[in-house]
Amino acid sequence: MSKIRPKGNRLLIRPLDVETQTAGGIFIPNEAQEVSQKGRVLAKGREVLDRDVLTGDVVYYSKGAAKRSIDIVDEDGSQLLIMTFNDLLGKM
């Protein structure tokens, strides 16, 4: 678990891996893979209401959100994103 705590209406998200293989079994080369638009919420700021999104939820965010967010490397070397709640498109 990360020690980073987002402020205000921001969320700390761990991007989920992108698909490297199609449903038909074809492997997608790294150059053709899309940037992940799906991640798991690790922490949220106080302005994000509990009913909106919970810690542990898998959420979808806009394509530009990853570029606008702050990119952080956690203690274990994994990539984390801090983005605003408004960048979310939905949750699973």
C-alpha cells in the first residue's frame, strides 16, 4: 500500500495492464498497444464522496487523463497516477 495521500478531488490510481493478446489469440506488438485507460483506486482525497468511488474500485479514465495526471513511481517500483475525479469516465 502506498503512503501517498491525494488532496482535494484527486485520486491515486494504479493503471492496470493493457491487453497484449486479442480474443482471437493474436499478440499485439508493444508499438501498437494503447495506453491503459483502466486502473484501480488506491486512495482518494477528502472531496471525493464515498458514494462516487471507493478504494479498490476499478475505474475507466479518459485517454488524456494519463497525460494530464502526475506520474509517480511507488516504493515497489510500480507506476501510479494522481488525477482529478473529473477525469473518470465510469467504474466497473
